[in-house]
Amino acid sequence: MTDVAASDFRHPRRHVRLDTILRLRWLAVLGQLAAIFIVAHGLEFDFEVVPCLTVIGLSAALNLGLQIAFNPMQRLEPVYAAALLALNILELAALLFLTGGLQNPFAFLFLAPVLISATALPTRLTIALGVLAVACAAALVFFHLPLPWEGDEPVALPPVYLFGVWLSILLAIGVTSLYAIQVTEDTRKLSDALAATELVLTREQHLTQLDGLAAAAAHELGTPLATIFLIARELEKTVPADGPLASDVKTLREQTQRCRDILGKITQLSATGAPFDRMPMSTLIEELVAPHRDFGVAIKIRIAVAAASEPVGTRNPAILYGVGNILENAVDFARKTVEVEAWWNNETVELVISDDGPGFAPEIMKRIGEPYLSRRRGSDDPHGGRRGLGLGVFIARTLLERTGARVSFRNRTFPDHGAVVQIAWPRSRFEATEGGEISDEAAT
């Protein structure tokens, strides 16, 4: 029930496909052509149409060249994707230079390449693109051709207004990029953690299936071994004690008996481990507690007397791993004692695991169960709130919730100290769960 290392599942940012960048660039080309057509022919404004079409034509030519020279489905290295987005910024700056600079309402399109970078590229490249966009916007405050407008007099907005536009672009790029980076990172963490959860569940299911195969193999081998043992025993009776074959026949009988004993142990070990075996709550608790009894921490089990019969569920790998991981954390952080309490009635099955350790740190109490929450406490923090409640607890909580459980975390009430984890199932769900079952509600 060991914790899963975060580094095993945290992946770098995904590379962007060339096709994605090209689609965005073609969309920009079409949008720019439409804008020029509307302004030149619809509004009949006078501006530098030919230079604008030249810039757009060069952009379209580059798109065609990239589509011909490279496979659009290939994934670009982040630096190349950033270079294409930077080119988008420069092309937009050139068009804005020809059509009024920051007076042009399309100046806020500087946000688009930076926002795309924030969702797909490393932060350092996003910052570089943001700086480029802000620098281009600053240059357009001072250098630009007149804004296309009706009448002979060009539109001249006050410098303070242009500064406000530039500042708003700067703030918009900064705020939206930070938000996009944070949301994308949280989504990536959750995706990686869920992948780790599925891997753990698959491993536990495989282990459970191996137990069943071992039991089946032991059963199948039992009959031929019994036959060999009987024949060896009969031969031992008929062969003279001082004969040359006596010792060999005796060795054959002893080794056959040894094989029977080994298969008997395998059958006993697997008796409660076959994939569809059912086990009462008390047996489940004992199986989970047994591996942690020799670590210098006393584990006390309390099962409340109830009028209802003891719940019996399947040997579910998700429950075994989830509760086992929480129990292992309790043993790791406990000073002397871990308590495991269970009670049930006709509607609910509840399991409470508590320890006398430092408890949960207040600053992470509301975030327990998030993937990659924090690191395990170091040697310089022997009495502080517990750390290391990231991916392992996320996996445990996710697996348990998939079986219909409700998992809650709290600290003991002062003056007692320590952490308390409460796991509660609807009794019908606990008794109906099968190994690897995923509820529709949890899956969504």
C-alpha cells in the first residue's frame, strides 16, 4: 500500500500539433481578409489595402509551405510552436501599424497567441510571448498610420487614452495568461493523478486475479499429487527396507508430501483472495491491519455491537488499496496508537481510522485529497502537521468514492491530537461492490 511517487506520473506540458497552429493561422488569415473587405468595400474607408494584403499573403504562403514541407500531425517542440505564435504577433502588429495602431479595436487580438501559449507551452515561453506582445503594443502607440475613417480629418485620440489601451492590453495579457496557466496545470495534475489511480486499481485487480489462479492451480494439482503420494507409499511398503531402491522411494514419498503441504498453504492463502469471494467487515479489517502490526505502533480494533447482521462484501481491490493506504498513513504518523473503529446498521457501513500523531495541518485541511498537495514532512519538522498527503491520498479517496464511499478528514477535538479519517458506505453499495466496479456517478 505504498504511496505512488508524484514524479512517476507528472508529465511535462504536451507538445502542440502543427495542424493545430496551422488551423489557428488559417483562421486568422480568413478573419483578416474579411475585415479588410468589410472596411474597404462595406464602409468604404481609405487605407493601405495593398500592404495589408501583402502581409496576409505572406502569412498564407508560410502556412502552405509548412503544410507541404511537414506532416501536419507531427507535434512541435515548444520552442517552434512559440516561434509560430510570435510570428502571429508580429503579423498582427504589422497590420495594426497600417490601420491605426492601438486606435484600431482589433488591437486586443494580441491576447490570442499569448493565451494559446499559456494553455499548451512552458511558462517561460508564455512570458516571452507576453513581453513581445506588450512591446509591439507599446511601439504602436508612437508609430502607426492613421486609423481608417470617413472624412478628410484623421481620428486623433488623446495620448492618455492610448496609454489606457496599452495598459489594458498589458493587464489582460497578464491576468488571462496567469488564469489559463493555473487552470491548465490543475487539469494536467488531475489527469495525471487519475491515470495513476487507474494504474493502481489495475495492479490490485491483477494481484487479486493471481490469487484466484493460484487457488485454481493448487486445486488442479492436488489430485495428481495425491495419486503419486499413494503410489509412493504403496511402493515403500513393498520394497525391502534394505533394498537399493528403499531410500529413493522414501525420498519420493517425502517430497510428494512436501508438495501437497505447499499446495495446501497456497489454497489457504488464496481462500479469501479469489476475485469473487465475499468477506465480512471484521475479516476485511483484519486483513488490512495484519501487515502493519510489527511497526512499533499499537493498532486497536473496535467493532460496535449492532442489532443488524454484519455486512458482507466482495474482496474489492479498490477498497483494499484505499483503506490500506489511509491505514498506512495513520501508522506512519502515529506516535503510539492507531484506532480502527467500525459500526453498521441496515442503511450504513462506517469505518473510522484515527491516530495520535500531529494531525492535519490547518492550511491543508480543506485541500486534502487534491493530487500533489505537498511533500512529506522532513526531519526538521518532527511535530508539525502531516505532509505527504498528495497523490497517495488522492488515489485512495478516488478509489473509495468509486465504490460509493464518502470520505471525510478531520482532526481530533482538543485536548486530544491526531487525525481522523471517516469512510462511510451505503450498506447496499458496500455489499454489492465487486472488484474494479466504477459507479456511474463517480465516473462522471
